[in-house]
Amino acid sequence: MSKSLNLFAPALGGTALIVGVAYGISTKNYGAQTIENLEAQLASSQAGAETASAKVQAADAEITELMAERDALEAAVASGGGLTQPAPASDAPFNLGREALPEEVAAWDVDVLPDGRGLPVGSGDVWTGEEVFVEQCASCHGDFAEGSGNWPVLAGGFGTLADEDPVKTVGSYWPYLSTAFDYINRSMPFGAAGTLSADDTYAIVAYILYSNDMVDDDFVLSNETFLDVEMPNAGGFVLDDRAELEYAHWSAEPCMSDCKETVEITMRASVVDVTPETEEEASAEHSMAEPETETEMAAEAPQEAEVVEAAADPALIEAGQGVFRQCQSCHEIGAGASDRTGPQLNGIIGRTIGGVDGFRYSNVFKDAAETGDVWTAEALDAYLADPRAAMPGTKMSFRGLRNPEDYAALLAYLQSAGAE
């Protein structure tokens, strides 16, 4: 070793000692810090675990409480009772909305009862009612309340309630006039409900009554005369006493087999064709509907030929049949024709005016019958052109044929179809 190195050796040794001691101190400090960090993380994890455990316990407690409530409800339902514990009442008000004002309640309280309670003050006569009806109602119910398309007929149908297909109208079926007024007032006209005034509603109802031959043409319906109208079918309804007389029978154990010795069809739903038929009935109906042999077809042919031969102008009769559609809601003609809203029209030409026995004519027709007046072609033409002018006071609501060419066609059809 050189002298220079020897001189520096002690110094280098001291330096190494110092470096070693410093390294040892640094390592010791780093280890302590790492241990502290790990301990802090461990403490945090333990706290999180305790928190999670507490949440799980709380959730378990809530589930247990809900299951207990469910079991209690199921037990209450099974026993037929209700909740044993009432729902807790809240001391805080809802503060929703406000109490309705008297005028607001009055605006909604528009129902009319059979005894007249709820009727508004007002009035309307038959002829005003016809004008309002034509404007507001005829598009659905026809000019004469005879119905249009699938819309209901409002007039006629007398004596049909026992038929297989009864015609239920204001005159034939409804027991209370208040039903008509209340419904029209609330719901009509279609698409514009609530737009009719009280006077218009009274007038429309008066016209419907007139169309059903229940009032004269000078009748005025009002809140004062409302109860004077007697509905023809007012006695056709009975008090519903099924709760007292029948519910006990219905609640008995039902019979599920061998309940009757025989089952017979007593009524037929002929309109909707749902009643099952036996093979014999189906065969019989088919034989009635269509002749199966040439002999049967030949037997029917002369009848059709006789009608054609009796007609001077078949095209005119066919046109008249189309015109008669305006009359058929009130009148019948042909074999088996009977009185409806208007009298049957068989043999009208040459018949005494107002001469059909049993029909309720207006006074002007009764006067004509007493004087022996007869329906001629000229008299019928004048009447069809303007019924009110030809027979003042007539109850017929028909306003007259608008096309003069229809007179001859309708007359030809009446003579052909109503020949006796």
C-alpha cells in the first residue's frame, strides 16, 4: 500500500462506519412506518366489517318484521276477518284541493228522479221539439224517431214486448219519463253532450212523446206538467225483492249433475242464432226456407207471376217500395199487417178515413170518419204532400213527401201490396 493510501485508510474506515450507521437508522424508520400503515389499514377493515355486519343484522331484522306482518295478514284473511291493527293515523293534513263551492255542486247535480226532483225550470212544445229533433237528433234516430242504421228507434213498438224480438222504445218500454229527460240532458246530442238548453230538452222529449202517440200536437212539456204524462209501461216493472226471496236459494250448494230428468229448449235466441238445433229441426227449417222439389218451386212461381201481372208498371211499384221506407217505421202493409204507431194500410184507397177499428185516431180523423169521408187517390196525394195542411191536428209527425214524383210510385205500391 502506498503512503497516500495509508494516510487515507483511517478516514475511509470512519466514513464507512458513519454510512453503515446511517443506513441502519434509515431502514429502521422505514420499517416502523410500514407497520403503522398496515395497522391503520387493519383497523379500517375491522371497522368496515363491523359496519357491514351491523347492516346485515338490520336487514335481517327488517325481513323478520315484514315476514311477521305477512303471516299476520294471511292469518287474518284465512279467518275471514280484517286487520287487527288499524293503520296509524297521520297528524299532518294532506292539504289537497278545497271544499267544493255550492254552485259547483249544483252544476254537477243534474240528475232527475222519477218523482220530478231535479227538473230544471223550463218548457218546450211539440212543434219546437220537432225542429230541434230534426236538427240535433234525426241524423241518428231518423226524422220520425224511427231509428237510423244501428241507432235506436225511439217511437213505436207497442205490444211487442212479448215478441221474440221486442221493440223497446220510450213509448213501449220505459217506465219513467225522467229517464228520457235525464239521459238526453246529460248525454245528447252525440258528440256534443251538455249543449242543449233546458227548454230544448223539454221540447225534444215532448216531440218523442208525440211520436209515440202519447200527447196531442198542442202539448207543452214543462217542469210543472212533467208528472201529468202517464207512461204506458209504468206498471211493467216490479220491485227488486230478490235479496229477500231468492238470495238464500242461490247461495245453497249448487247441483252439478243429474239436476233434471229432461232438458227442453223453451225459448230460442233466433236473432243471434245461438240456440243449438237437433238434426230434425235443422232439416225442417231448411225445407221451409228453400223448396227442395220442382213441384214445390212450381207451386210458388204462380204467386209471384200474379203479382207481376197485377202490376201495371213493376218499375213504378219498386220505386214506391223504396218511398215506403219512410213510412214503415209507423205503418205496416201486406199479409198479416197490424197497427203500429200508425194504422195498417191495406186497402187504403176507398177506405173510410179514420176507419180502422181499434186504432186511436186524432180528432180530425174521427170527424172525417163520422162524415163518411173516403181515401181517394187525390185525397191521399194531398195528405202525403202536407199532412198538417190536409188534416189539421193530425198526430202523424211525417212532414210530407218532398218529390212530387214519389206520389204516383207510393200509390202504386200501396195498391199492389195492400190489395185485399
